[in-house]
Amino acid sequence: MIRRDILAQIERRINQEKIIFLFGARQVGKSTLLKEIIKNRENSFWMNADDPVVQSLFQNFSVASFKALAGKAEYIIIDEAQQLPDIGKKLKLLFDAGPGVQILATGSSSFELRNKTSEPLTGRKWEFFLYPFSFRELALHTNNLNEIQQLPLRLLYGSYPDVINHPGDERQRLQLIMDSYLYKDVLMWQGLKKPEKILHLLKALALQIGSEVNYTELGNLIQLDRDTVEKYITVLEQSFVIFRLPSYSTNQRKELSKAKKVYFFDVGIRNALLGDFRPLEIRQDTGALWENYIIAELWKQNQYSFEYGRFYFWRTVSQQEVDLVIEKNGTLHTFEIKWNPTAKARLSKSFSSQYPNHTFSIIHRDNYWQWLAGNQSDGFL
């Protein structure tokens, strides 16, 4: 098993009298991680909420009947818990009635599951997030050099576990993830019934990584109104397909304050949506792919470290810009992300003078591994 960075954090919270939730897209390894956590712990009871039998059990739920089913289990695992009706209230009943029992639940739709659990389980839960494999996780499994050598494959096929574990079969595995898993929770949420529109929206977003997204223009492109586009993007974000970066602003007149960029948690999914797996040497979008990959990797690192840095980009109306701004402990850590190691980059004088408490770094393909392995990033993430 490739050890996940979040494993130690979750194990530290086991048996601390709170429910543990693990969020992440389908097929990123949530079930595998929980199996690793409980493998040396006896008396576990596992349920897959995608199973109609399990769903029926929770339709007619009572603590007494559940205890009779689970027996003397000390660890109760509910996989894909967002599928179950009123799961927050029922977990609260189980939690309050069963001291000494550790409940662990996974969800591939944080919006739906968090809505169901936020009020009933206030103060009763820990939340963790899992993403496709990170550079650090893969490098620790082999070594830094090996993972550096795999960079062209990572930029084309991404880092989903099923893709990593089946070299040579990457395209088919990505297609399977897209066809069977990617839209499953998205389409179920509030009965969304336009899969072709969501697919068109995702393809449009895939073509715009690294660029500011205009909801009205997207709506005109795919024939949806602006509010529906924004709602669909929110659902895709809460289902861990994409994430948004807002623009950094302190309401300065010349800064863009409402613009957003959209990135994919996995660039392999992005390429599969476009059906484009051409080699990096002949692509026109290598720079955009590289920017998406680096920002997604730093995002994972930020989440796993629990340092809570906030991610932005920065741009002015006169088109001065910074690729990435991470705000942490009162300091703005700024980054230019360049595929070419010899490309020139410097921080805008406008930004420097306006925000003196900052750092500036250039991440390129010759030094990126130091940031993603943790060597350089320990100072701010």
C-alpha cells in the first residue's frame, strides 16, 4: 500500500469520542485508507451505503435494531454515507447511545453529507479530506528521482490510485472513472438531470484552466443561465472534481476583486474530458497543465498539513498578475509557476509596494520536486 499523508492524522483522532468523516472523490482511496486504519483493530463492522440493503436498513432505523446487527463492534464504518437518509440525525443517535464505539464515515459529496451532518453532529466530529495521490506520497513510496522521472506521465494521466496501479492502461482507467464515478454524486444532487450540460461545462472549464472564468460567457456557450452555471460549478467543487481560486484583493481600486479561476484536482481527468493525451512536447497547453498540477499539489499539501493557508491568484485591471498567492499567518507567499526553468519572472512592483509582508518564489520543472517533497515548503505550508 502507498501510505497516505493523512493516515497519521486520522489515527491520532481514533478513540477520541468523536465521529470521523473522510471526504474525497470516488476512487481516490478512501475505503482502502480506512481498511488500513482498522486492519489491526478487532471487532469492526463495515457497511457500504451504495448497497440497497444498507439503504433500506437506514430507512427503518432504530438504535436497538442497529446494535443487534452490529453486535459488539467497536469500530463502525459507513462507506459513501451521503447516500443514506437523515444520516446526521441517525449517527447522532448512535453516537449518543454507544460510548466506546468509534464511528468512521466516508463521503464523496461533501456538500450533501456536510449539510446532513452539520447541525446534528456539531462538536461531535472530525473532518478529513483525501485527494488523488500526491507527489510526496508517491515519492516516499519509491524515491524523489523516480517520481521526477514520472512527471510526463503525471501531467498526462494524473494520480488516481487506479491509474497509478495500472501502468500502460491509464486511458481506459481514466475513462472508467469518468463514465462510472465522476458524475454519479453530481447528478444525484438535487435531481440534476442534464448530464450532457455538466459534461459540456466540464469540457469548457478544462479548456480554461489558468484563466479567469466568466459564468455568463460559460452559460452562453452551453446554453444555461448564469446562476445555473454557478450552481453546477459549486456542485462539481463539492464533489471534488474541481476547485476555485478567488482573486486576492484588499478592495484596491485597480485590483480585480470578484474574478475566479478554476482548476482540476487531477489533470488526468482534465485531459480525459478533452480526449487529449498528446506528448508534452507537441502540446499548446503544457504551461496551463503545469500550473494546474503545481497548484493542485500545493493544495493537497496545505490540506494534509492542517496549516490552513488560503489560496488566491492576483491580477490588476492593467493585467499585472501573480499566479498563486498563499496567505498564512499574516504573510503573503507569492509564486510564479513556469514550465521552462530559464523563463524570467519577477514580482510586480505594484504588488511589492502594496503588500510589503510577502515572499516570492519561482517554481519550475527543475526545482518543483523540492516544494512538493516538502524540502522548500516547510517554511510556509
